[in-house]
Amino acid sequence: MNLFKGEKIDISSKKKWFIIGIIIAILNPIFSGLIMAFGFLTEPKLRKEGKILLVISFVWAIILAYIVEALKRGGFL
């Protein structure tokens, strides 16, 4: 089976991949979360989930930046 000749791939479980995407976005929001979100955005059936992952990645990255800065000011890091 050659995937590069325009063959269509169906996602077996949208919900499963969405949950995996959220977990990846939470664990590593800046790189992996954004890559996963952009990957979802390229799939027509996963565009809504991709937008949600993109927002989660950006918001969580900003929150983590504030937490790290607060820990640095407090002398913990």
C-alpha cells in the first residue's frame, strides 16, 4: 500500500487521537503540542480538534512561563 499516491486514510478513533493530542500539549506545549496541533489542522476531519489543541498549547505555554518566572524570583530555580 503506497500512502503517497493519494490514498485516503481514515482515522479510527477521533476521540482517542484528540486525547493523545491534549496529553502531548500538556506535557510539552511549545514544541510537541504545536506540532501535533498543526498536524491535526491539516486533516479536514480533525480541524476543530486542531484548533482546540493549538489554544491549549499556547495558553499552557504562557502559564508555564509565568510559573517558571515566579519560581526564579522566589529562588526555587
